[in-house]
Amino acid sequence: MKTKKVTPISFFVSVVMAHGAWAAPDVRLSYVPLNSSSTPTPSVSADGRYIAYEFTRKVASGPVTADIYIRDVVTGTDTQANLKVTGGAPTVNPLCDSPSISGDGRYVAFVCLAAPMGETTPSTRAYFVYDRLADRTEMVPTTSAREGVNPGYAALSSNSRYLAFRVYNVDTGVNKIYIRDLINRTTTATNAQYAGVPGAARMFITPDARFISYSGRFDASKTQTDVYVYDAVTGVTETQSLTLKGTHSIYGGIREPSASDDANIIVFSSDDPGLISPSGPSAYSIYMRDRKAGTTEILSRTLPSWQSAVSGNGRYVAFLNNSIRVYDRLTKTTREIVASGGRTPSYPTISANGRYVVFNGIDPSGSHTIVIADMGVEAGLILSSKELSLTEAGMAATYTLALTQAPDADVKVAVKTGSQLALARSELVFTRENWNVPQVVSVQAVADGIPEGRHTAVIVHTVTSSDVNYSVVQAANVTATITDGVTPTIVVPAATWNRSDLPLTGTAAPGATVLLTAVNRTTGWMSAVSTVSDQQGQWSYTLTGFTDGIVDLDAQADGIKSAVRTVAIKLAAIPPPPTFLEVTGNIRTTAYGLILNRSTGKYAGNFVLTNTGSIPLKGPLQLRLDNLTAGVALFNATGSHEGAPYITVPEGLAPDQSVTIPLLVTNPAKATVSYDARIFSGNF
């Protein structure tokens, strides 16, 4: 990528207003001096950031070199666009001209000698397209080896997809217009008529490739030209520059045609007085054709006037009338731009929104300069949002409005909508003092009780003012997407609850965020959490941390609250934790056989416990006989634990210390006595 950097010179300038004085932003002029020996014929991107231009180097002797560059006005750099198809800048003069840049500034189309660019064609010249992002140049292929290219402009659509270009048959001289799809890389021939034209006239193509605007000869034997619009869908070619009598011009013809992005507004210069009534001047003047309205009007009777360009939105027309003038179709006002330093202007072009006007300026020494005029933001509304999401009877949404520029009279904005919405304000008033202070509009969806599913409502903002700029501001809309109101529900498991965790379920609008709130009226404790309902509108959540008291619970979704549910919390008594520890593994047990005492009928014996561990065992100790033979009872048991009798020994045992526990059992069936002895330290 070959780049160069030229430091621009910037000025603020005053602007002359026609049709009365009115407030408008200051115009900022920037100058990019070029060491160029010819007119750069600039082309500007939709946002005014990128400018494609022809750059012809001055040399002391020998041939000049004509290249195409792209100026980035943000970074201040210039990038060469006419790279060879194999990469790198041409080493032989390619004599490039007629640059045309796409709306997004990515592509530049131009004409060059084919050989220096690394290609060959029947007519020595070819169209090329440079991709700024890929830093690559490609030749536009013709459909026949017998087709050639004259110097002239190709047309790039504002969405950067389509290229319209004109070629001629090298044998017959007949011109034909083609459409190149830069995405699908296909080329289609059109049936556009009267395509033959002398010179390097500009062409224009709409983003859908339906309409192509161009100049051409109705009669190939004559020099006069007309402006045409070709409809690729119907195949019809319409003449846009007929006289009121329906005849073609017999004067010099049409110059510098220009078209809006939709090809509805066609601007051109003509010296035919019969285009309008009363008759126009018999000298070149700027005319504007509204195709849909079928009307033609003259923009300036001050002579001479030519070299015009219309903005992509069709509102503004820049033209040369000694100085550069910009006509606003809505306000019917004209602003004059005067370049400093005695520069003579020529070849104006204008960005799609009309904010930036770019033209060539020649200073008294003959040096060329690209002049960039920032006309400022047009009068309008600044909306913080153009889309809202609301739920019937739910929370309100807000957005703000402000103005784009200071007015010279109060600006009133009427805010209106239908029955689906409720507005907190119906009018906003902006003055010179508060024009840039955002004013808030609050809107809520009305619960109408009618199942409508997801539906929309529009809020319309209509501007009125005696300020001529704001008097033509179009109504701005905000669209609210409304969801039918769904009252959430909350279900509690019971009216009373004895645990600290409480499982809840309920319903809400599908996908809604559900806010759950719990308040203990008794203690003042409160908890708030959120969950999300599923696609069926079901939700569930377990709240924790409850203590005794009366608790109120509710659910809220999309600003709509459920009915309150009340639960009495009485936590169940929790038994104390166990205070004993099994130490059977640290005790050696020795049992001495049971002997029947005939006088008492009971069996008596002893049970010896010995601490075999290395640490003392704290008392009391409990000897528990698990799985005691059925029918056998421990007569001298202290009590029963977990269904087994036990005997308590108050003392503890030091290491190697023993204690003897007497056993007294009853065994009426004289069964064999068996049991599992387990020893515990502590109290049952």
C-alpha cells in the first residue's frame, strides 16, 4: 500500500444565504494542497471521510503521471488506488482518470491504460476497481474481445455492490452499458438506449441495480446529449431532459448529470430555455428533475451555472456559479461557499447526507487544491432510542430528545400516539438556550385486557417552528414493542412452615425476570431475589434464611405485582447435638460367666473394662449391650439407648486402668445369652 500524507489547512468561514437570513451551523473549510498539474475531479464517500481524486504530478520535462488516490480526512493520509493487478504501483504512466468512490469508501472505480496496470484490452484502456480494505486492484472484465473503453466514469452503488460501466464496440462504435455485481462477480448487459456520449460524463446506479442514470445521444449523428434513466426491471429508458414540448434539445446539450441514490432526483446543466415555463436562460443553468412528480425546475438564473452534484438523499444540490453554492430542496434556500486565497472552484461533489461538499480549487499560481466544506449537521431531532420494549400495565420506559443545532426561533415537538400507550408529556419546547439539553419522555403500555400477543405502537414526534430549517424537519418515530400484560403468581407450599428454607413456584410471562420479595412482619427481616421464568412461563425458587414470624411474599415481573401470600413460620425444635463418643476400639472387655442365683432366680456375673489406649477416657462410661438375646433382660441396667440396655460407670479410665461392672440378668427361658458390647464416653 503506497501512502502519502498532506497536512490540511482549516478555516471557519461565513456563509452567504439566499432567500433571507436564517440560523445555520458555521461552515468549516479544509484545504489539501496538491502538487498537481490538472483538476483532481474528486469523488466523496457517503459520510465524507474518504475522497477519491486524480493526482497528476508536475514534472520539469517529459510526460506527466496521472494516478488515483484516496484521501482519508480523519487520518490525513492518502493511499494510491491504481495499483497494478499483480500488486505495487505502476512503473509506467497509466494515465488514470475519472475516479468514483463507493458509499462506504471501500471501492474506487476508475479508468487507466491497461498495459501499465498489468492487463491488455482491445482499446488500450480499461475500467479498474480498487478494494481499499484488501489493498488490491482488479480490472473489470469486458464481455467481448471487441469491446473497448473510452475515458469516462463508471458508477458505484451507494451500498458498494454494483458497478455500472459503459463500453463501445471497436468495430461498430456502438456503446453499451453493463452492470457488474462485485459480490457475485458476474456481469450483465443492459438494454439501456442512447448510451453513446462524448467526454467523461458521470453515471449513477441505485443500490438495487434497478435504475441507471447517464447522459447519451438520442441521435448518434448529432452532438447534443440528454439525460436518461434506465429501468432494469421494465427495460424502459426514460428521457429526463425533454423540453415542455416533449422534444429533445437542439442546443448544446446536457452537462454534468447527477442523480440521487434512488434515481428520483436528477440534476444537470443545460442551455435549453424550453425546459421550463417561463423560459429559462439561453445559457447553461442548473436544472433539477423530480422523476416521480414529473417536474423540472431551475435552481439558479444567475449565469453561468454548471458542474452540479446532488446528495444521495436527494435533498441538497451543489453547483458551480462563480463560487460553489448548495441548494436545499426543502427549505428552498441557497448557501454560498467562497474558497479563500482567490481560489477558483470547479467540479463539486457532495456526500450522501449533504454535509460535506468537496471541490477543486485553483489558486492564482495555477496550483490545485482539494477543498472540503463541512456544512454542519442539518436541523433535526436527536432521539436516544427509536425502539422500546414494554409490557401492558408494566413499568414505564423513557427516552430523550434534543436538537442537532441551535434554532433562531422556538422549536415545538408534539408527541402523539394511539390508545395502546400512555405518555407523560404531549409537547416539548426547545429554545436557543436549551436546544442541546435532552428532554425526557416517559411512556407506559396500557392494559387493555385484549389478548394480542406481541404488538407494536408508534410514537410520532412532529416539529413546528418559524425557523426555516426546523420547519421542514420530518416527523420522527419511536416504535414500542408491547407484550400482553401477564400478572405473575406465587404459590407457597403451606400456610404454616417449620423450616428455614421455603420452596416457591409460580407463573409469569415467558422469559420474564421475576423479582421475589419476602418480609417478616414480626422481625422486620426482608429478602429480595430474582429468577427467570421458562418458555412456558413457569418459575421456581427456594428462599432461605427464615426465622419465626409472619412472612409476606410477592412476585413482580415486568413491573406487574402478584397477590401477596402470607406464611406463618414456626421452626421445629432441634434436639441438642450428641454429647457422647464411642470408644469401643480403645477398650478391652472381659466377661466372667453368668451364674444362676437360685434364691433370686437371676444370673450374676462381672464385666471388666480395660483402657488399652494411650490417653485417658473421660467419664462417665456407658456399657451398652446391643443385640441382647431375645427374652433376656439386663436387670441392673441404668437405662436404654437406641433400643439397647446400658450400664453407667461414673468414673473415667486412665491408660491401662480397669474397672469391673457387675451384671445381673433375667433369663426365664434359660437361653444361651449373647450380645455385642459397645462402650461410649459421655452422656446419652
